[in-house]
Amino acid sequence: MNILRLQANIHNPFCADTFVDLGCLSGEFPIEHRNWEIQLMWYKPALLTFEFNVSTKEDHAGTRLEIGLFGLSLMMQVYDCRHYDDEEDDA
């Protein structure tokens, strides 16, 4: 479930839909079940990308920030590595 989601994108509709993962770093926090990830990517049609998302009560809930300009995007997230179980976790 998204608690907060802010998103703004401007895409070039005449550009080929090309996505390339340029690299990814990830690791664990000293806090139990918390991981972090930083990813650099190239998405050719994206002229401007901004996304901020805070989620809870779903698989890999956490906080995510993505910023991009002229196709190059940086995504950073901190998330819970567990999967959410509606029946068990809502009890």
C-alpha cells in the first residue's frame, strides 16, 4: 500500500523504447530485514523523471527515490526484504 507517491515524468513519444541497466549496488543495513539499493539506468525516451514513493504493507515495502534527466536515471531505495502476508501480518 502506497502511503505517499509523488511522480513526474516527461517522455519523448517519438524515441525508441530502449532500457539499459548501467549498474547496481546493494547491501544490508545493520537493522534486521532492511536492505538498500542504488541503481543507475539509461531509458532513452525519458527526458525528465522524478519519483518519490513510501510504501507499507506490501512485498519489499520501503522508501524509493528516482531522479533522471535526458535518459540517465539514478534510483535509490531502502526496503524491507520480507514478503507481506495479509492474513498473518494483519492479525
